[in-house]
Amino acid sequence: MIFPKWTNSLPLVLGVVAALAGAAIVPAVTIYLTPKYTRAGYQPVQPVPFSHNIHAGQLGVDCRYCHNGVEKSWFANLPGASTCMNCHSLVLKDDPRLAIVRDSAANNTPIPWVQVHKVPDYVYFNHSVHVDRGISCVKCHGRVDQMDEVRHDKSFSMSFCLDCHRNPAANIRPTDKVTKLDWQWSTNAAEAEHLQDVNGKKFVHDWKVESLTSCSACHR
Amino acid sequence: MSEKVYGLMAEFDSPAAILHAAEKVRDAGYRRWDAFTPFPIHGMDQVMKLGNSLVGWVALAGGAFMFLNVVGLIWFANAFDYPLIVGGKPMFSVPMTFVPAYIMLIMGGALGALIGMLGLNQLPRLHHPLLDKKRFELVSRDKFILLIGAQDEKFCATETKSFLESLGGTHVEIVEDVE
Amino acid sequence: MADSLNIEELKRLAPPAELRRAPVVEGKPSLGALTDKLSEFAEGKTPRWWWILFIPAAFAATVIFPTCLFYQVFTGVGVWGNNHPVMWGLDIVNFIWWVGVAHAGTLISALLFLTKQHWRTTIGRMAEAMTVFSVMMAGLYPAIHVGRAWFDWFMFPIPNSNGNWPQFKSPLMWDVFAVNTYLTVSTLFWFMGMIPDFAVFRDRATTRVRKTIFTALAMGWTGSARQWHNYEKAYVVLCGLCTLLVFTVSSIVGLDFCASQIAGWHATIFPLYFVIGAVFCGFGMMLVILVPLRKWCSLEKVITMSHMDKVAKLALVAGLIIDYIYLQEFFIAWYSGDTYERWVFGHRLFGHTYLYLGWTLIGINVCVTQLLWFKKIRSSLAALFIIGVLINIGMWSERFVIVVGSLYQEFLPANWGKYMPTIWDVGLYIGTLGAFFMLYLLFVKFLPMIAIAEVKGVMPEADPHHPLGGAQKGDHQ
Amino acid sequence: MNSNPTNSTPANGRRYWRSLDELADQPEFKDWLHREFPVGASELVEDGQSRRNFLKIMSASFAFAGIATLGAGCRRPEEKLEPFGKQPENYTFGDVQYFATAMPTRIGAIPLVVKSYEGRPVKIEGNSLYPGSNGSTDRYAQASILDLYDPDRARHFKHDGKVVSREEALGFLDELSKKFAANSGEGLAFLAESSTSPSRARLQKIIADKFPKSKWFTYDAIDSGIHQRAATQAFGQSVKPVFNFDKAKVILSLDCDFLGGEDDSHNHIRKFAAGRKAEQGMSRLYAVESLFTLTGASADHRLRVPASRIFEIAKAISTMLSHLHETGNPLGQSAQCNIEGVDSNWVSECAKDLVANAGKVLVVAGQRQPLEVHLLAHTINSLLDSIGNTVGLIPTNAVATGLEGFDLDAIDTLVVLGGNPVYHLTATAKPKNVVRLGYYEDETAQKCDWNFPAAHYLESWSDATTSDGTVVAVQPLIQPLFGGLPELEFLARVAGESPTSAHEIVRGTFGGSEEDWKKFLFNGFANGTAGKSETLSFQAAVPAVQSVATSGSNLEVIFYRDSKVDDGRYANNGWMQELPDPVTKMTWDNAVLISRKTARELGVANGDIVEISLNGKSVKGPIWTQPGMADYSLGLALGYGRERAGRVGNSVGFNAYKIFSGKYIENGATIKKTGETHVLACTQHHWSMEGRPAVREANLEEFLKEPEFAQEKFHGVEPPVVQSLYANPLDEAKKTALHQWGMTVDLNACVGCGTCVVACQSENNIPIVGKDQVLRGREMHWMRIDRYFTSDPKRKNNSSRFSLSADMNQTDENQQFAEWIDDVQAVNQPMLCQQCESAPCESVCPVAATVHDQEGLNVMAYNRCIGTRYCSNNCPYKVRRFNFLDYNKRPLTELKGTIYSTTLTHKTDGVWDLLRWWKNPDSGMRSEDEWDLIKLSKNPDVTVRMRGVMEKCTYCTQRIEHAKISQKAKAGASDNVRLSEAAGTIPKTACQQACPAGAIVFGDVSDANSSVSKLKLSPLNYSVLGNLLTKPRTTYLARVRNPNPAMPDYHDPFSTEEFESQSLTPKGNS
């Protein structure tokens, strides 16, 4: 006899192990190998400790003050140092943390900001059409006004885009509220949801908002 | 290492012999016994009153499960979750669904049959007391062995042995279960 | 006393000689002798012919095959001769051809089992092995012929963060299911059939290594009546499902063509056409394999001339159906009045560039096949071997003519072009042939190439109601 | 000013833009900083985002699409975004900018609008503001942008073959100028190509004044100035003719390929197409020619005669007309012409037709024809009151061209401006000193002492005059990539002028107020500067030309301007090399064109290399049998056989200049078979349409009788009526979609010039594949022009039935021996994705990589494609193209080879490709500098496809999306999101925009008022292969020919006759 008696339970054990492994691997892959994990949460250290929390949150500077191309271009540009200097030539004018900015403004040496949000090259995302049509910054970038250093908040996977494209009514808001990241229809959650539903449908109808899910919407 | 009696085996020379012996064992009121043969012996099923194998039902269940799953998957993937206009054809229709669902029915049926067979036979079972017996190796060749299990209510090492010998069985031996 | 009575009775009951079934195994061996005979080759010393065949096959499988494969995957489909308009060339020709080769195996082992053809038992296992290995080769082609093979997983319905799914309207999608199912089911069937024989090998094993391996493979098979009971049921079910597969897989491959728009492809006959073509091709391959093996493995008494005769007759039947389909295809093309159809079918025989292949398929599949009507031919092993090789060539030509011949001159003459395979196309084909024969030789050498238990099971000695099975007078119920 | 390059940091930029630093202190650079329409070249350096955006390339890095790149720490690699230090005003990053400029040609200029992305030009369009223009260009203009990014262009200042600094080189020019200022130009000579630039003329004058003893030669290998010289001689004043094909009712072309090989053809095509509208009366074109040209293909009647006999025919016609003019009698028996081999009825009936349409007649002579033929043409034009009607005469400056008096010994220093005289003239001797401004380090550069890299016209300031005399601006879109000099600056430096900046020179020439100047630059042209046509009378004697009878031992040779490489200048332009010749469909080669009969007589066949001997010189080239070619003529395209063109153009074809002596038509040639053969790569192998109703034609008469001749019930053949079992989900989507896109292609307007093909290639980042791949049928053009030769079916031994007909058996290689190719008609059919509503390609894709969007586009998601190629197999139109190899990433040197290097074994820049790919999946098998230029040249709006991916036309979906997004962004919180033709917001596809004939119309078919909807209602509208029920969105307007019933060669269009002979139900039997 080659095999001892305990081997008789081997098939069962192996089966159970395989089942358990499968049960572990599948969620592990879906959690750790998808953009929800690999992208969301990315928070690189930036050359200048610029705080969106202070500027956009506490001081209430509108997003478009710095990202001024966002309504016109596919690209939400980063401001030139000259934009920073509009204020910082007066405020904190000698702060050592702003040395790079002053240098950049004076010598036109670009500040090497680390890119946080990015879609693959074959995806043609256009900021202007979203922002101008009532999709708020917060929908993709999260509460940037509460972040000291910008963090990649959402997954930016294709299904993330599709979720909204399939149901724009649930995400659309008045165009003047687009950059108000903390804006709600109402402070009451249930009421807010109801208003979103009613008004969202109305906007989608009135503005002829399309629910584009075919390839041509994003890929060219 | 403890040894336990597993049963008594007796050897027969022809299919007819073991079939006759089996009939007598059955008639003698034994319940825990089995016949080991190099090939299935026509009529043994009836002698042992095995009835209809459940394998067929397992296969049917496997096939039906796969079929319905594939139909559901296709409807979910192409018509519900992400409907796209493809070639001017409907999102969900019988022709596009039937072929893959049907072929997966075969897959499910086959898997069901194999798994059912293995499961009902409690295979794989790499350790078996009989495999220790030198004479048992002839079962896969040209001998036919009848085994009466020790757990049978009527089992009695000496009586059963003589009973088996009376049936014409040769090489009647005790089979031990080695831990 | 008993013997004489039985013989008297048998003589009375026996049908006339010409209607009598030929014995499955000649020479009336005892069950034990038969077991020895059938295990002999796998247990014996490896003969020289095996090495002579194995070394080149292994070279093709381990050197030529990966070289061609990696070169193609790393460089692009452009290394092949495929072009615009002939986007599919040898890759798909060989795919269909290999699928075809596979089919006879399933047909022999499954359909003939259901129809209770006992003679199938001696060649069934070899046919199944042929099926398994050729489906492996076939399945490889669709996977690697694509431009970006590393994205093949797009074709499987795996939930992903892109939210994308495969497109189930595509016949190629059906192919994915069909080929995978075929590979899985035929492997299961093949393996399950081998379990009792693994037990035979286990019990005969003389070395510890063999004992260990075959004990593991036999999975504890004891041959108990209860095991046989479930086993037989499962076997019948699998046979039924495999029979369905015979008709389904090639039909689905045929759907790749008939669901398209192209003249020469867009025909409802294709599923049947491909099934019969596949079976025909497979019987050809069966002849090619059986003729030498029965001799070299000294299996003349197990795979008798009667077996060869039956395989040849089946090949003839398949060939005749194929001929009918050819006739019908050309007739419909003419009768339809469709310019494009007429052009394509006219060009198959009377065109240019590929007309040699067109005539090859007519010459072999229509003409050479008719030789099988003659008993003399059917009883000549050399003739059968040659016809087997020719059938494979003929069917390969047919695949080529269908795939390339319909693509190279279709609707708009401005698109017309030509296709010539490159060394990488041919190299990959040689590589798959090598891999197939390498696997087959390994199978023959190491695994039970004949279904020992099954053959024993159909011997008269195995019938408890037959005198040779130990039946006494009065046992008949 | 968008940005301030002086402040840029080139630290992480590639070597190209280093020049910006070096240049920063140059005065012309400062000038560039302050000019009107700045560009953001510095962006290239500064902004990582834009650099990424150069190339929307998809690569294997996305193998885990949706799982993100598994870089360090399971995160993607860090990328930097580097914004401006100073925020530029009025500039939005990512926005497209358009600048007006012009491409100078020999006798004119093409007004252009160039699309620029982050400071680099990416696409050239015609300037539709330009009076009369429809915003079209020609193929050369479309392809010229690739030259800008040519990695092989001259990059260095060189002296005696060694690289010198820019300062040193410019210092030399100063010395040169001083040296010759001292001796008033003794021994100084200039050799320039002709130019219409007023600024250059001004500088030329300055030079002539400053160096009175210097000499100036203008020489072009392709002489397009003959029209002007002939008109000047004919009318006694310095005028150039403008041909108004749109005003003509009857046009007679005397070997004039005005639709193809002649300069300014895009204007001619536009005007010609305008006069050929079937519903509104159409002109009739008679062509007498030897080569089969595009003009011949468009002709209603074509007479094939040797080019050297055109004079006789012109003479006969003019004699008949003079007779009429003098006697007032209609043409009688006396006016029969007696030319051997020419049907006299053809000539006399043609003459009658001319007379009958007096005042609306236009006779044009080809530029390769001698002056005498031109004079005869003007004689006829004058007799028939064409002057001032169909022929405008615009006053112009007389330009001396040619090399008369060019004496090498008398020249001390020769300044060569552009051109490639060593190649064109096969010159061997050289003057003492040669200074050259050249775009490439070509054959001429090898022989020059000093080489100055020239700036591309998209990099330089200049001006030009179009063929109708309008002054247009040439302004730069990008700083010279390799610091090349604009021609004007170079000349100014030689002249010792100040300022030397081209900008200031042009500004100086222009004069006028600042306001006018701004307007000039904005519009790209100066309004109202077009020449006014003068009415002059013919006043010249036409000398007789002795015609020579051609035969097998006395062949005629015709040297013609190649439709792709021009005189050789585009030899290193891959788009042009790979563009199929409009007539032969040949790529990457030229050949000895010959007629079937002549080839048979001389025992040569396609691909045989023959040696042509002419006047003691000889050249070897492969034979190509050209249907419809005159017997005993050889057609030789100039511009090939370059030895130092660059990696693309080297040793492509053979150099016909070797036997060229300045005359475009020569007699007395003989050919000899060498026994060698050469493989020619054509993109279309089969010549005949085999009677299939792909192109549908009728004569005008039939069209008037039965306007719906082209409908689905084409000539009595009913399409099968098949009802689909299921409703098309697109029909449901139509209810809510904003637009439904559709296109019509007017086969009556299309002449097959191929501009659309190049435009599509430029717009959609379509790679070139090289000759070997073309031979394997793997060219990548999304849009192709199918060209069929049709013939009298009676001459074909053919039948569609199951017969062993000779024709069916014939391979494409043997078409050249078939007699039917002698007299053929040609039809062209632009073929692009038909955007079928029931697209066969979609349903077979296993991964849904190609699906329909709600607006009826058959879209293709490249990043989803796995490359099963099933879609292409199932496409009846075969308009899908597959990346068999990594065409973008393969090195240029592999364009001609057959061995494919693979990432497994190949090294680039000394590193194994597999390793490079592992580190950066975007890297190619091309060296970094080459790869960078390639990235620059790509359109960032379109994904660059990797190998293994199927690609196709999507009606320029990037343009549609751009228009839709702009409209939606503009609409904001309103429902004004629909694009409409009335509002001018409908985008144009690249092919549509480029088409000189306006044959392609694209638009919203759900808008009943759009022009495409109206065209689809035309009775001429039909679907190709409509009976397959694919329901194409691209439909065709059938072609109507307008032959003269009185002519001896009047017949139904051959394609119709072929169709009827193949059809089971003959005409009238339905």
C-alpha cells in the first residue's frame, strides 16, 4: 500500500482549500487589483505644500480661479506661479515654503507638480463639457476642499465613468453650483435625494443631457 | 498500528460463478457485501438491487444549471448591464443565446456526470484495505472477488468463511483494515 | 457434457456465417492473456521505432513550435502570410482541420457506444486520445491567431472594473465556449474511461514509481459492483453528451462561416458540412494512426482487419456525404444566380492560384474515397494508410479552399488579393503536428492505449450467460 | 504671446528644442516672440502633460486594462505636470488653434489654415475664406506637414561636410556678401527654383542692384511656366492664363492633365467639378493624350495618340476652325483630317462640337507639350471667343527661366536656393564654391561647400502669389525645429541687407497699415489683390512642328511629373511614397509605362527591367503595362531613384532624369530587355470591375430619360426583399439621438486625385507600412480610391456563368496581356467605411470592440480590440485595416525589408527592445530622436494604434466629438446642444475638407435641410452592395458621362455594358 489512510481525506481537504482560496482570491483581486485600490488613495508629496483645504475650503477660493481653463478646455490646467503671486506678493510674501513659487514666477521655471488624476491615453475626457453642463468637480475629485494634499479620491475606472453616464440625472446639479463642493440640495438627506431625483430628471430633459455609453463618447 | 477486520473475501473464476455466488449471498441475508470484477457484470445490478444510479440526475442538474446560468449571463451582460447596438441586432435573442447555452449545457452535464460518479463512488480514495491483498490484484485481471464486510450484522469470521467456501469461492481470506 | 450441449445449442442459434459478427478479438485469448497482451506495450521495453518517431516529433514540439509561436506573438500577426483581404489564413485553416481530426475520435467512442458497436472498444481509447490532443492543437490557434493574444481574457465573461462584457452575438464567442467545452468534455471522457485501466496498471505495477503513479491515477478504483454501477451510468451520460458534441462543435465552427456575409461562407449547409467533413477527416487520421500502431505494437489480433474494414467503411460513408455536399454547394451557387457566389465557386475549380487545391479536394475526397468501395482496398493496410493520409490532405485543402478561397476574391474586385503562407505559418503547423504526435506517442507508451476493461467486458468470457463466461445450461433467463 | 520661450527650462526637453536656448539671443528670435500669431513651442519643453498628449498611443502597458498599471508599489509611475511660470494670457491649454498660412508652389500658392496643438502644427487644411476656394488642398499640401517632422531633414550647418556652428555659418554669409559687394558680384551666381513670392522678387531685385554683375538663374525640373510663356507670346503681353473650367461647356485637353499632373490642379478640379453637375447641365471633356491620366479618366471622349502627334491633331482642329472662321461655312468634306491611326470623324465631330459651343469652349494644352501646341490652343480659344470667358489672362511679371548662359567656368560662387540641381540635371561638374540652402542633405548637398539647413514653410515667414494673382501670407507655426533658415533670411544675408529677419522683410514688402497687416495675417491673404483678366487678341504665328511616326524601334518617351513625389522633392515623404498613384495604384516605385500592344511587340511584360536608350544616354527601369496608353509611347515618372533622399526615399524607383534633357516629350528611344525583373507594389491588383454594380454610370441622355437609373433596381435587377426578424435597436436610438451622421460621395465630381487619402492619413495618424508590406496587401489607408478599368464587354471573352472562360482563369498578373485593356474607360470610387446600419462587422466581434453609437457611427474602440480580424473578413467593402506589425514603432530602415525584427532579438539605442518595452511600454523600436519627431507629428485627438488592432474610418469621430463637446459646453444649462448646418456647427471630415471637387458631403441625415439629406434624395443616390442589406450610411451619387452622340466612339458607359452582359436579366427584360 503506497498511500496511508489519511490520504483518503486528501481530496476533501484539497477541495475545501481550493474553495477557500478561491473565495479569498476573487475578492482580493477585485479589491486590490482594481483602480478602487490601485488608484484611489494616491496622495503624492507635492513640491509645494499647497493646501486645497485652506485655499478652497477655508478661504473659499473658487476652483476656477486657478484652474481657469476648465470651462474651455479638455484639460483643467494648473495655474502658473504668476497666479499664486497675485495674492502671495502680499500675503506670506517671504514664507520659505513659497520659495519655489516665487522662483518660478520670477524665472519662469516650472514647478514640478506631481500628477494625481489621470486617465489612460486612449480615454478622451473633456473637463469643459462636464463642468459646463452641471457635473460638479466633487463627483470625480471628491472633497478636494477638505484635503491638505490632493488625494485621488475616486477609482476612475471605466465602470466609474459608466455609472454616471448611465444615470446622469442622479449626478447633475445647477451649473452655478458646480464648483461648490459642499453644496447639497438640502441638509436633510432624504429631501436632498428627492430633490436630486426630481431636478436631475428635469435638467436632463431640459438641457437634453444624453446618456452616452457607446465607445465614441470617450474613445477615438 | 491497530488492525481491524474489514471483511472476508473469496475468489471466483468466472462471471457466472460470482453472479451465482452473489445471488446466494444475497439470499443468505447478507447486506454489507460487494463484488469486485474486472468489468461490469451483466445482471449484478439486479442481484445487488442497486436500482437506478443517481449519476444521471447529477448530470442533468449540472447541465440545467449551466444552461440557465449562461442564458442569464448573456441577458445580463448584453441586454441589461451594458446594452450596445451591435450590427443592428437585438440585445437579446434566442439565436445568440441558444448556441453558447446549449454547448455549456453539455459542459455542465459532463462535469456533473464525472463529479456525480466520483462522488457517489466516494472517489478518489487512495487507501483501501483490499489494495493490500496480493490476490486482489487479480481482480483487474481475470478473477472475481466477493467480499462480505465485517460490519454486516450476520458477519462471523468462521461462519462466513465456510459459507463463502461453500459457494465455490477459493482463497477465502480475511481482509484487515490497517490504520 | 455441458460443453457439447452448449455448442449444439449455439450452432442452432447462430446466424449464418456471412451475417455473423466478426469477433472483437481474434485468437480466443483468455481474459488473463488478453490483459497481458493489452498491457504489454506500456510495460515493455521501449522499442526503437518509438524513439525514431518520438525524437523528430519532440523536436518539432519543443523547438519549432515555441519558436514560431513566440516570434509571432512578439512580432505580430504580420509574420504570417495573412493580409488584406485574406485576414484568415493557415491559422484558421489549421484550426478547423484540427477540430475536424478530433471529431472521429468522439464519434467512434461515443456514438458507436450508444449504438452498441462492440468493435469500438479496441480502438475507442486511441480515438479519444486523438480527440484530446487534436482539440488541444485546435484550441491553440484561435487563442494565438489574434493580434493581441495577451488580451484573450477579454473573450471570457470575467467581471472587471471596465464594466465590459464579451459580445455573445459573435460566432467566435460561441467558438470560445465550444472549443473549451470540447476540450474539457473529451478530456473528462478520456480520463474517466481510463480509470479502470489505471487500476489494471496499478495492480500489475512492478516498480514503486509505477505503483504510486497509477494508484494515484486510479483514484482508488476497486472495480466493485457499486462503482461499476455508477460508472456505467456516467459513461452512458458522457457518451450521450459527447455524441451531441460531435454534432455541435463543428456546427459552431461552421457557424463562424455561415453567419458571415461572404459569398462561399454564407450558406446554411455549413454546420452539417463541417460535421461530416470533420468526421471524414478524423477517420482518415484514424487510419493513419491505426495501421502502423497495430503492427508495431503487435495488436493485429486486437485491432483486427475487421476493425480496419469498419473504419474504412465509415470513412466511405462520410466521404459520400461530403461528396453530396460538394455537389449541392456548387449546384446552389449556380442555381442561386448570385454573381458573387458563382464567381467564388467557379474559381474554386476553374479559377486561378488555388484551383490546384480545388482539384486536390475533388480528386481525393470525391475520387480516391470511392476506392473504399472495394473489399480488396479495404483489406490492404498499405492502401488504407495511403488513403488515410490522402484524406487528411484532401480535407486540409478543403479547409483552405473554404477559408482562403472565399476571402481572396469577394464582393469588390478592387479588394482582391492573394494569400501565400510564410515559413512561420508552416512552421507553426509543423509544430502542432509535432506536438500532437509527441503527445500521442507518450500516450501510447505510458497510458493504457486500449480500453482493457472494456475489451474484456465484451469478450464472451465476460458474459455470465455465455458458456465461456461460466454459464451452465439453464442459466438463460 | 502665449508663452515666453526665453524663460523656458529645457532641462527635460529633448534635444530639438535646445535650439530655443541657443536662439534666444538672435534678433529674429526676439522678433518671433513679438509677432502677431505666436505659437507655444516652448510648451514642448515645459509641460509634461502636453508631452504625454503628443501621442495617444495605446500599448501593452494596459494589459491590465481597468486594473491599472502595476508599477512600483502597485502604483502607476509618477508623472509630472509642469505649468507655466507666468500664466499666459488669452491662451487655454488644450485648445486647438488655427493659423492661416500658405504653401508656395512653383506658379502659385495654396492658401492654408493649419491646425495647431500646443504649439505644433498637426493638420493642414485649405483656407476656405480665400475667394473661390472651397477649403480644399492638393495632396502635396496635405503631405507637406510630414516633411516638417522628417527625421532625415538637414539639421546642421555644414562646411565641407563638417558641422559648423550657426554663428560661423552666418558669419560666412556676411563675408560672402562683403566680398561680392566689393566686386559688384563678379562671379556670383544664383540658382533658384521658381517662386511667386513678392518678397523674394524684391530681394532678387536688391541683389541685382547691389551685385550688378551677378547672375540669377531660375530652374525647375518640372516646368510649369510654359502656360505663362505661351500666353505671353500669344498675346504679346506678359500675362498668365487662368482656365475657367466651370464656365466651359466643351473642354478640349491637348495632352493637358489639368486634373492630375499639372500645377494648381486642385483649383482645376474644383472648377471642373462645378461645371459637371448632371442635373444642372454638364460640360463635355474631350481628351487627346498618350498617357492615361486622371483627365483622360474623367473625359467623355478620349483619343489615345502619341504625345508627339498632338500637334497634328491640334493643327487639324485649328485648320478646320480657321476654315470656318474665314469662310463662314460649316465644316465640310474639305476639312477632313488625315492623320494616320486617328479616326478622322473623331477630330471633325469634336471640332463641330467646339464650334457649336463657341464662347463656352476651353482648349488647354499640356505643360509637357511644346510651345507650338500651346499657341494652337490659344488660336482655337481666340477663334471661339474663349478669351475673357473661359480663359482669363492676368498681367504678371515676366520671369526668365532656364539655364541659358549658365557657365560653370565663369562662376566663382554659386548660391543654390532649394531645388536639387545635382539630381535633376545629373550634374557632375561643379563651380568653385557652392553655397546651398537646402531642406535635405541630398545629392546636391554632397557637392556643396557650404550647406545651410532650410526652414520648412511652416517654420518660416514668407509670402506668395496664388495662380490668380492674390498675395498670400506664409507665416510660421513653429520655431524651426533644427534651426533652419528661411529662404528670405538667407537671401537677405547674402545680399547684406538689414534687417535680415524674414518677418521684417515680408512686412516691408507688404507695406500698408498695421491694421491691414493684421488682417492680412488673420485672413492669410490680401483681399482684392487678385489679377483682373484682360481682353487681348491672339497675335502670334504658330510655327509648325515636324511630327515623327513612332514605332517599336522609335519609341516616344514622355517624362511626367509624378503624382506623388513631384520632381523628387517628396521622395522622403512616406505618405507620398505610399499613396497609390491615382492611375496605376503603384506605390514605392515608378515604372516604364507602356501599352499592351507595344509591350507584346517588344516582348516585355510587367516587372521586366528594360534599358531605355535615348540620345546616347540610358536608364534601367521596370515595365508596367498601362491600360489605355498610346502605342509606342513610354511614360517615365520623374523624381525617383534618389540616392540621398533619406531613409524613406533612397533607392526607390529609378532615376528618369538620367535620360532627361529638358524636353518632356522625346522621340527615338529604344528599349532592351535586361533579363532582370523587379516587383512592383500596387494596392489594387484587379483592374476590371467584372460587371459588378459597384460604380454605376449612365450617359447624360439616359439619365435625362430615366433619372433613377442607379437605384436599387439597377438595370432591371431587383434586390431581394428580406424582412429582418427583429427590429434594429438603432431605430429606437434614433428617436432620442441628437444627430444621425451620413455621407454622400459624388462619383461624378470625384476625379480620383487622392487628396482625401493623404488628408485621412494625416488626420487619423495612419502609419506607413513600406513596400514589402504593401506587396502583402497590408497598406493602412482607411480611405482608398478604387480604380476600375472598364471595357467593351464584346472585347472580353467573359461570362459570369459557370464556364471555363479564359477571363476567369486569368490571374491578375496576366491582365496585362488581355486585349480589352487597350481602350478602356476608368472609374474611380472612394471607398471608406460605409457605416452600415446593420453592420456585419459588429455582430462578429467577440469582445464588442466595434459597435454602433446612437448617432449611427460604426465606432471602433481600439483599446478593446484583440485582433481576431473576423470583422474585416465579414466586411463586404473591406474597409477595415489591421496592424499586422507595429507600423508606428518599426524603424524607417525596415520599410523595405522582409525580415521583421522582433522585440525578442532587436536592440534600439543599444538596449534590448524587450527591456526597453518593460521599462516603458510606449517605447518603440525606433531611436529616441526619431520617435520624438514621430510623436510630434501625430494628431493628439486620435489614438495611435498598436499592432494587433483593427482600425477604420469613423467619419472622423474626433472631429464630431469636438464639435459636439464645443456645442454642449457652449449650451451650458440650455438645450441648444444640436449641431446644425444652418448654424455652421457641423464638422467636416478630413476627406471632405480636403476634396477639391467637393465630392464628399458629410452631415446630419436626420436634419431634412442638411445638404447631405438633400443629396440622398437625389435620384442618383445609391448604396454600394445595397442588396446585402447592410444599409450603408455612406452612399454614392452615380456618375453621369456626357459623350457626344455624334462621335464615332459614342457608347453606353462600359461599366453599364459590362453589367448588362453579366446580368441574368438583360436590360428591359425585368
